[in-house]
Amino acid sequence: MKPFPWDDAMQMGFGVMRLSSREFWGLTPRELAAAFGALSGPATAPPRERLDEMMLAFPDRGRS
């Protein structure tokens, strides 16, 4: 597991988002990631081949 990129998070939180220390440290890593995602726009979709692989690996259950 990769360590959380705190240096990058602090640069984005303090420098770009202009959060106070209290606001920044009050957020969870998941909340930070959501805020950063909102600033950077939507992620690109995986290629069709990767989607097919994921559908085989994680099939929907209970759907016909």
C-alpha cells in the first residue's frame, strides 16, 4: 500500500484551495480526494477491454 501523499495534499489544500489549517486537518483523506477531484474534473473512463475484464471479475449478482 502506498503512503498517503501528504505533501501534495497540503500543497493543494493550502495553496490552491486556500484552506485554513483547521479546515484542512478537519478533513478526512477521502474528503480531500473528493475535493481535489472536483477541482481536476472527471476521471477518464477505462478502455473497453479493461471494463470487460472488470465485468468478468466482478459480475453483477441478482440481476437478470
